[in-house]
Amino acid sequence: MGVLGLEAVRASISAACVRAGRDVDDVTLVVVSKQRTDAEVLDVYSGRQRIFAENRQQGLEERWQSDLPSDIEWHFIGPLQRRKVPYVAAHCELLHSMDRMSLARSWVERTDTPVLIQFNLGGEPQKSGFAPDEADATMTSLLELGLDVRGVMAIPPMCDDPDDARPWFARLRRIYDAYADAYPFVDTCSMGMTNDFEVAICEGATMVRVGRAIFDTAEQATG
């Protein structure tokens, strides 16, 4: 049952907050439901989880066409093609992956849905995102377009040891802190996934995106 994995992840979040000297209420859990059945989503929902995320337009569309509860808050966390902006913008409450100016222009023409700026912390060619060295200019440009920017997001370079991701998380947190000091509407630092969300919390994440640690734990418990 997914609710078992959910409770395990919540316990890990709480423990990480204790280690970091933080209030657990300062960290929001987003459950990544991609490729999971509606029944699995409902099981996690039964554990009082209300924020879920999809990473493909088709996946988000299928959720909206289902009979899932209407009080679920859907986030979009994957790469987004400009031609798919209208549907995603109409059906998500936060876009985590605002990763380029061309997408920003398409987004602001269609919606006022809030976004997070995605940074490519390691300058990896296979990943999208703005350059962290241009964080100030990026924020200025996006605000001038009229975007409702609520914070930052990043997926750091892959590390075998989650502790090795600390410098990347710390760098994103520094960008977030600079934004939050300058703009009162900035309140979200989205970083950390199944493999490293506890480290991300210790480095200052205010939002973590977790899927496998919730759903795969459920499979192991019943398998």
C-alpha cells in the first residue's frame, strides 16, 4: 500500500528536519505519480497527501480525465514543449521546470500560473535549465516578461553517494536565499528526490519531489 511508503518518507523528512534544526512544516512533500495507477494515487491520497506531480502532458491529461478527487493539487515537473503549454498551464498549479526564455514567453501568453526557475547547476548538456551564474539576469528577464516566479528548482548531477550532492544543493539554496531576500513572493526551493531528499532538506530544501521511495516501498511490503 502506497500509504505505507508515504508514512516512511514522512518519517525520513521529519528526521532530516531534526538533524538540520528545522521545522518539519517548512518542508512540502510533492508525490511524483508518473506511471502510477489511479488506484495507487488514491491509496497515497488516503494518507492525507494532496500534492502530486506529473512529468508529461499526457500523464497530466489522463489524471484530469480520471475520477480522482478534485482537491488534488497537481504540479508539473518535467520538460515542457511550447506547443503543450496551453493544456499544462490550464491543469497544473505550479510549474517546476521553467527552463528557457522561449518557454517563458509562451507561458506568459497563456497563463498566470506560478513557476519555479530551473537551473542547470552542473552545466550538463543533456539537461535544460538556466545557468546559475546568470541567476540575477534570469530573474530580471522573467519578471519583466510578467511571470509569477515563486522560487527555484534543480536536479543536480548524478552522485553515487547522496552526500556528494551537498555542494549542488547548497548552491541552489544560495540562489534561493538571494531571491527570497530581494522578492517577498519567492518562497520555494524545490530540490531533492528519492535518492537524496534527506540531504536536500539538510541543505535547505523547502520542497522535495519523491516517487519511488513511496510507491516502491509499497511494492516491497506486499511482494
